[in-house]
Amino acid sequence: MANKPTDDAESPGRIKQIRMLAQLLRRANPKALPLVFAAAIGTLALFIVVGVVIGKLWFMIPLAILAAVAVGMIVFGQVAQRTQYKMLAGQPGAAASILESMRGGWTVTPAVSGNRNLDLVHRVVGRPGVILVAEGPSSRVGQLLGAEKKRIARAAQQVPIYDFQVGEDEGQIPIGKIQRHLTKLPRNLTKNQVTDLNDRLRALPQTMRMPKGPIPKGARMPKAPKPRTK
């Protein structure tokens, strides 16, 4: 009973969030919501037909409603995620936004390296080791990845270092598949080793700072601050 006021207070907030997300989704992808409703109604109709065939319609109606709501929410989440990826594609910093939304024991450091063209390299630390994720044209980001890998190799010691390029060029990974690629990597480290690795990498000098979220197109990367001399 003690948790009931909290649950009641959170429910309107969730409904408001879903409503706002639905409005954004409708503007970004007009076909999204009709697809969600079609999936829910199709599930409802299927259960009702089964109920008629087996002669237990009244028993199947409550199950049909629950299944339709569940399927509708699942499809809504998937469509919303794909729409988000589509909206973020091509924006500098988009890969970092996706990486930071990953569940699990991942430590994401956005923009550990970059250039004035807003080609960026993000660092992810987890059970596989160190993963460097670059975004930008393949003709430019290869050099950034190589330089960053060399910079952290001494601190990482014998820890495996992986690197991926995110983009639409040949050999690059589409932004919507980053999380899938990272979760498929082998688990090479224990949790204690991951903690120790994070401590060593945090001791490296920071080369640049980056604002949260995707950067608007046309923006320029600020120059790294000059070291102060006494």
C-alpha cells in the first residue's frame, strides 16, 4: 500500500511521455502509428477468430485485448527506435548518443579524438575491452582511429582494443547496428579488470571536450585549449 501513491504519480508521467513520443513519431514518420495500430488490431482479430473457432469467444476476448496492447507497445518501441536512428544518422555525435543509451556495464567517453571536420572517435570500455567507435567518412577516420589506438595502447596494456567505423560508406556500420555489434564481442575481462582499466584510461590527458548529444550540422569543432605555462 505504501508504494501506491508513487505508482499513481508515475503513471500519468509515463502516459504523458508516450503521448509526446507518439506526437514526435507522427511528425517524423507518418506511417509509424498506423503500423502500430494495424499490428494491435490484427492481433486482436486473430485471437477473436481463434475464440470463435474453438467456441470460447468470451474466454479469448480478455486475452485478445492484453495481447493486442502488448504487441502494439512492442511495435511502437521498435518503430520509435528505427525512427530515432534515421533522424540521428549523419549528425556528428549521433553515435555517442546511441552508445550512451546502451544497457549494461559500459563506460562511454564521447569524442576522445576528433578534427575540425567533426569526424569523431568515441571510447567504450566494457567486458570485451576497449572499443573505439569512429564516425565520419572512411577516407578520414582511419587515421583518427589509428592515432587514438596508439595513444591508449600503453595504458590499456594487454587489453584487447577493437575499432569500428559508423556511417554509410562501404565497410562502415549503420548507426542502428552499433549496439548489436558491441554486444556480440567476446567477454575478455572480469568486472574488476574493467574497473582497473577505466581508472587507467581516465588518467590519460583529455584532448578535447564535446557537448552532450548530436551536434547541429554546420557546426565546427572547438579547438583544444592550449596548455598553460607558469
